[in-house]
Amino acid sequence: MTDSAPILRLPEELLFRAGEHLAALGPLELRAGDWVAIAPETPDPPPEGGTALARLLATLGAPAGGSIELFGGPPHARDYMDLLRLRARLGFVPGQGGLLSNRTLRDNIALPLSVHGKLSHAQEDARVAELVARFDLARAARLRPHEVDGPTRFRACVARALALDPEWLVVEGIGAFEAETPGSIAWQRLLEYRSGRPCAAAVCLARPRPAFERWLADHGGRVVRYRLLQDSERTTGS
């Protein structure tokens, strides 16, 4: 952890919906260089928790209680243009779907660059070509999401999330990590990104993933647990 200002700050417990359950995370602070896996305490939690938490941390939902501070303030207190500027500083890797079905993988990767308009057309083309090559997507770049397998879609989602060189990265799930070797392309590229860019990242898990958690710890990350609230605690957001 560095002495820089927190990228993510949960000043108190953050409450969020996990299906019919209410879950709590934090307090928590993450600064540039901090990478965490956020997993439930229980071995058999409701599967919706990882998705709900990932969307909250990527500014795509509102908490049931508590507050989120990103880059010094609550994201949902910002006006539209300010929120758009904030989202240009984050990357989000959804666990399921997330790629536009009517666009090729290449065009999906290019989408953040087009939306935020930071580069010229020539620079955008060069940046997308770089990401396609880095994630070994050259053969699949002109295919649509339904025409490729799950690991390829995950690599494309990670490539798209890194297109704007984010300072805050949210990853929902671990892709095909446990089916592939720990040296899978997506996670190796994420490690390379971490070593070259001062960002913070949270990998939101629907259930404990011991092999991945050990791997992350071996590479300088740590594990944070969220808990399901008991009935007697469910006084907020119910």
C-alpha cells in the first residue's frame, strides 16, 4: 500500500443485495497498487453476490446501505458529465455477457475509446491492434461473441477493460482460471498491467475460490471477505 489517496473508500460497512439476502462489506480502503479478491465468508452463498458487488464497485448500481467513495467522492452524487469522466478512469470486466452481440470482438474492445473520445482514429486503431495482439485475439478479432468460446470472450472483456488504462479495475469472477493453467493469458496480462500501471483492482467472487485466492496472494494481492447479514441485522435496505 502506498501513501497516495484512496482510490476506493468504504468508510463504513457497505450493504448490498445478494439475491434475497443482504450482505455487508468493509470498511475498506484501496490505494494504487492494492489488488484484492472479495469473496463471501460462507462456502455456499447465494450466487448473485459477486455480480451485485461488482456492479456497485463499477458505479452501475446503488448500495442498500452505507456509501462508496471513488477518487474522493460518492459516484452517484456526480452529474452525468462528471460521472462519465469518472468512468473513463475505471475498467469493468463482467462475468457473463457484457460484450455487444452485434459487434465483433475488435469493435467491442474499441468501444470505450469511441465513447470517451480520447484518441484520434489512427491512435484508436493502433491501440486496439495492440490489445488484440497482447491478448492473442488476432484470429478471433473479426468474430462476434457467440462465435467464440468462454475463455476467448473473457480475454476480450479484459482487453476492453484495459483500453483506457484505468486507475480502478473491477473484475467479476475469474473466467476460466481453474480450467486453464495459472499462466492463462488474461491473468498474465493483468499482472503485467499491475506492474506497469499504478491502479487498484477488486476481483468480486460469487463464492470462495481457494486456488485463485492463493494465486493472487502469491502475486501480492490479498483476500477480503463479505458476510451475509443475519435476520436480526437486516434493518437497512429491507
